[in-house]
Amino acid sequence: MSIIPFIPIIAAIALVFGLLLMFNPEFVKRLNELGNRIITTDEGALAHRYITGAILVILSLTLIIVSWP
């Protein structure tokens, strides 16, 4: 089974988390507390949340554009 069909889904999830990290970091912290094994955030990412979020958004949009049929 190939991972190619899942790339847009993964990119969409990264896009959502990038936007959440930029605009609502408290929600990301609460998600981190609820699912500590699934979502990992460190203090460095939260300290530079705009840069980290922007990078996630840019990379996820790039993946969506590249993988669009």
C-alpha cells in the first residue's frame, strides 16, 4: 500500500495545526495535555509559534499543491 493517497490528508492536518499554532496556541497546549503521545509540542515551538506555524502552513500547502491530481 502506498502512502501517496494520504499525503493530502496529512498536509491538511499539518495546515490546521500550523494555523492553530499561530492563532490559538493555548488550544494546542490543551491538546498536548490530552494526547501526549500523539501531538508533541515543545517550548521552543511555542516560543516561536509564528515561525513554526508559518513553516507548517507553507509546507502543507506545498504538499497539497504537489499531490493534487
